[in-house]
Amino acid sequence: MKNTFGNALTLTIFGESHGPVVGATVDGLAPGIGIREDAIRSALALRRPSGSISTARREQDEFEILSGVFEGRSTGTPFTVIVRNADTKSADYLRGIARPGHADLTAHYKYHGFEDYRGGGHFSGRLTAALTAVCAPLSEALRKRGIRVGTHISSLAGIYDRPFGDTEADFETLSSLPFPVLDPDAAEAMKAKIREAAEAGDSVGGVLETVVTGVPAGLGEPFFDSVESELAHAMFSIPAVKGVEFGAGFGFADMKGSEANDPIRVNPQQNGGPPFITSSNKNGGINGGITNGMPILMRIAVKPTPSLGIPQESVDFLAGKNAEHPGGGRHDPAIVHRARSAVNGLTAFVIADLLTLRFGTDWLAEG
């Protein structure tokens, strides 16, 4: 089983939903990068469940840094963080009766019955706590170099947020919002849809929109290691992500070339930016798999949570017969708002990896 991702930097995850800890390691970090526990704590707080729109499982997300940090700075050796599991109720999970839409059956196929089925085991969204924790310092390191990552819920259950406007101001707003929606009226309408689904024992999905500003032109490789390939690879590792698009994405299918192309102009205010800019950004800051200096724009589709409070048709794969999963237990009626922290963290990791490949190991530490 491959649990490591990355090139110049590598990210490894470990643990299970109902095991003692979930954890992650980033290797290849330059020495001297600031590692603030407050930044990790803040990132985890934005992922934490709260109120009637989230699961009743209330983990405090107490984390420990096990290696790679001394006196608040990275040492250049593997940076490892664990997050302890405390609020588990393993009795809520049935062995053998698969939850439709979850990985219970496929895990059984792969691991021949030796898998930890409790709470989804290694397939659980619980592991994104570790990803969020270990990647948080990378977001800070990028910010010191003028690169920022921000994510909001662009749509949920037919309700739409406004698009990014002044990205710097919007990033500041989102950095403290537990429910990452820019329009307060849209936020309340989305929350109402989530509560409605929760009352019915059901769930809803949504779309996250991520923007990365300040990325230099020239990152990425053509074909297999394109910027889209690397980011999509990372995003699809997040449980419940079922779609990723860049720029206009699937909207390109309804355009003419004259509509789809971004006109290129001389940058009148270079100030360290690219010499040339585009007057639109339908391609999401990437051409030929390589950044063009414009903001990277990415959207991520998050499916409704598969664990429900209502019965669903299924099978008992141990007995080899049809069965009904009774539902119940603790589950999120929507996971999209909590996925934001993992999306931001993994985006920061990919951008940091691309920068390290192009400019060298110490580039991130220079800020």
C-alpha cells in the first residue's frame, strides 16, 4: 500500500479512524522554516466539527510534533505530527454489512478481511486531521514568499456563494471563518440545507473553489507532472472528492476557441510579477501544465457523506447475502466545509514541492 506522495518533498500518512493516532510526515523540508504550533492549532480548528451541521464526534485534535523541529524551526529532517483519537465509538460499526458509497467493501476486497473496519479505518476522513496539521507550516512559509492559498464553498445543494473578488481581503475573511462562505446570506442558506438533510438522516455535497495567488511563472512539467496532474493527484486523495477542474474546466466544452483563450498582454505593473499577463483567466493560471503567473483557480467536487442515519440496501459480504445497513451512528450531514482545511494544506504542499523542484531545497526558508 502506497501512502507517500511528492517529489522533492514527500508526504506520508499513517493511522486509522479508531486507532490511537493519525499522523503524517513531510520529508525534504529545508532547515530553518518556522514551525508555529499556533498555526497548526488554527488550521485544525477550521477543520473541527461544530454544531448541528457536523458530526457529533467531537475530537479535540490534540497534536504532538514528534520530529524535525527544534526551537521553533525545521531541522531539515523528517517533520512528523500525530493527532490523537479520543472520542471514538467503535460499537457503532458493523462488521460485514457494507455502507453504500463507503470503502467498506473495497477495503475487504483489497485486505482480505484483515482491514480495520471501524469508522472507515485508514480510508476515513479522520486522516485529514494529520494532513492539515503537517501542511499548516507550509502555508505559512509560502505566505512569507508572497504566495497565498484560499478556499471557499462555491456551491452547496443548489446555493451559490459569490466568486472571489479582492482575493487578499477574501483570504483574510476566510482565514477565520469556520464555515468558509463569503456571502453571509448564502452561508445561512447553505447551513439551512445541511440541517434539513441532517433532520432527514441524509447528507448533501458541494463544490470548493481554491485560488492560489503569487505563484511564479514556469512551475510544473509537461504531460505527466503537470501542475494540474500534481494538484489533482493530491485532491483526489481527500476522501469524498469526486471531481477536480481548473479554470473554466468542463465549461470549455461549450466555448469556441476565441472565447476559451486568455488574451496575453504586457504587464504594466511588473513589481516582481511576470512580464506578461492575461486579461482573463479561463485557463486557471496554467498552460501546457506550467504556471503562467496568473492565479491558479481550481474547483473540487465533494460528494454527500455516504454514512447516513437512514437504512440503505447493501450486502453482508461475510455471509454472502443481501442485507440492509440500518444507518445511525455519528456522521456529518455535509463534509465540504470541513474538507477546506485539507484542500488548503495539500495545495500548499504541492506548490511547495513544485517550488523546491525548480528553485532548490532552501528556497522556502529564505522568507
